[in-house]
Amino acid sequence: MEGVDYSWGRPDLATMWALGARFVCRYLAPLSGKVLSPSERSALHAAGFSIVLNWENEAKDMLSGYGLGATHATEALRQAEELGAPITVPIFFSVDFDALPADLEPVARYLDGAASILGHGRVGVYGKADVIDALVPKYATYGWQTYAWSYGRVSRKAHLLQYRNNVSMAGATVDLDRSLQEPFGAWEPGMAWYKASWIPAFFSALDAIAPNRDRGTDGTIGDLAHSTGSSGHNPDDTPGVTAERQDDDTRPEVRAADAGTMLRSPVTMQQVVDAILAYPPDRNRLIYIIYDGYIWSATNGWKRAPYTGSDKHRTHVHLSGNPNSDLDDRPWQSILNLGADMAFMDDPNAAELAWRVDALFAALPGTRGGTYAGKPGGVNQMFVRLVALENKLDGLIAAFTVLATAITDAGGDVDVAVLMAQIDERLSILAAEQRDAVADLGEGGAAQVRADAP
């Protein structure tokens, strides 16, 4: 079977088909201009072309070994997921230079790193004949040989052969390829999987409130580990894998999303989870959330419970979708509202205001009696309540800023100076009450008291 590969140009598909090409090798890479886009993927499949996926950044990257192989495979997998590639489709990695025998050891380690992410069955390698001979099938399942540096020799282990470069075809410059073995790692038309529509909307909302977040652990379509069991990362209506939920249609949908916890934003991932749980229109798109050792599920009334799985999800949050929400692409308003809350904190007086709100709530009296810090005696339980309130402070401040934002949205004005004055007045009353409480407790109790109010 004849095919082509290209990077920057975009040949006319109808002309290319008429000239005999039936598959296209396209790039995954950090450089967006040469990367296969979702729209191009759709156009290629609609025109009948099979697609081969190839990762390449710098020509000699693979000499860096295992760590970079795992890093590149992680990003390649993310891009493949964005395209809807099934977990059965391999990704080739390019040895795009005249590799010496001494280079093959670090290249093999690089491929081991890639296999740690993709699984050995999804790893392919591009290079000269000697590279294919040395690395296929031990380190890569598929081999794509280039004629360059091969001196006319074709490896018997090669699945694909790039036999000519820089050919003008259908309005672009392409390289010519042909398949030598079947299967050769092609992504056939009709093999695309689909993400539930709420998933892109979820990531879009996260990007809006945390544009610099770490996306390294983001994921949707399952890897090799997920494919061996039941998972929301596996698509339904797909032979060979078990989806967590099924629906009545025949469209293969993935209904799970993972997002990294490092948001690099004033908003924390726990706040994101809490916001979703508190907003039924968003929460009801899901069947459960797993984060930081806990699970919240619809079947348990969305109450927090310890998560007993082996992966406690401390580096990422996992959302598993309801099949009824597959086509729900509404914005995640619960998350976007958190961004609006943080915008309020840009007020130059907001930090001082937040401190005063903190002091106001921390000074609220509780009940008398019981123990404090494990010490018996008639110590005022106000201090136990103070500790609990401090733990909830982030939520209290967020609630306050939501109120202020709501007033502004309704056409009113939030006068920060007036709010501070009112809080100061209340603090002075509470401070006096607290001093009286300390006096009532006596000298022993006073030693345990910390008055946060001025």
C-alpha cells in the first residue's frame, strides 16, 4: 500500500487519493504548526485515508534515554487522545539521524520509557535499517524504516518504508512511503473514539481559572493499564475493552477525565471539587469524583468517603461521567465562578478585608465546658470552634466574595471601606466579650487562650 508523510504542507486530499496514496503519516510534536489537528484528522478519515502517528521534536532527542522517553510519550498520548485515537493505535518515535552503534543503548532506554506510558504494543520506531534491525521487536513493536543512511538495504523487520523524500505532490512537498507488513500501525477510518461533550468544557473551565496549570497528568482515553479492566477511560461499544457504563447508541464514548492538581492559581483543586459538589447542574453530569484519597458518588448522596483503590489520586482529580450527559457541552459554571471570586481579590484592599473577615469568624464564641488540646478543665469550647473555623476559612472567604460579586452583578456597589468599618465595629465587641471570657476562666485558662481579634 502506498502512502505519504509530510509536516508543514497540506496536500489536496482528492488529488493525493487519485495519485494512489492510501495512508498518511502525520506528526505529534510540541510544534503546533506541523502537528495533526482534529479537523485534519477528520478530513483525512472522511477522504478514506488511514493515519500513522509519529512523534518527533529534535532529531537526537532519543539519546536522552528513559526519562525523556516517558515525558514525550505522555505528551504524545495526550495529543493522540485529543484526536480521538484508540488505545490500539501505536505511536512511532523518530531516530532521525545517522545513529551509531553506541547510540542504540540510550535509544533503547528511551523506547522503554515510552513503553512505560503507552505499553510495548503501542511503541514504534523510525530510523535507518540498522536501527530497525536492532530495536524491533524487542524495544518497539513496529518499525518504520527510512532509506536515508540505509545504503540501499531494507530491514526484514520493517513494517513501513520511507523510500523517497521531498516530492512535489497535490500542491505540497511530501515524502513517499509504502507498507511492507500488515498490520503496520494504521489508524483506520471509523476507528475514532469520542469524548463526552462535558469533558472539553471541563478542561476549558479549568484553563480559564488556571491558565498556567500543569497539564502533565491530564487524560481522557485510557492507556494500557486501564484497558485491562473496567474503566470510564475505556470507550463503550468497543471490542476488547470494558467501559464503566454503557448507553443505547453505537457511538464509542469515553466518559472520564483526569486533571492535574497543580493549578498554579489562588484556586485549589479541592475548591474546584467543592464547587462542583455544591452546584447540582454540574455535579449531576457525573456519577462520582475521586480526589486526594476520597470519593464522592451519586449513589452515596455525594457524601465524602475514603477511597480504597490503590491510586489515591493525589496528583490528579478523576471525574467519571453519567451517560445521560454525553452531549452536555454547557460551560462548567461552578468552576468559572471560582475565577470570578479570585478576580474580586485583585482589589488592593481585599487582603486586609479578608484578614478582617478571618478575625470576625475566628472570634465567634462557642459553648463552655469539655476539653481543649487534650487538657481537662472548664476551658471555653470557643477555642475548639476557632480551630474548626480556621480550617474552613478559605470557604468562608470564598462565600463572602461570591456575595460581593453577586451584589455587583445585580447593579449594586460593594464599598470595601464601609465593609471594613462594620467588621471593625463587630470585632471590637467580640474582643471585649473574649477578654471577659478569659477573665472568667482564670489564670490557668488564660494561658491557653489566643485572642486573634485586636
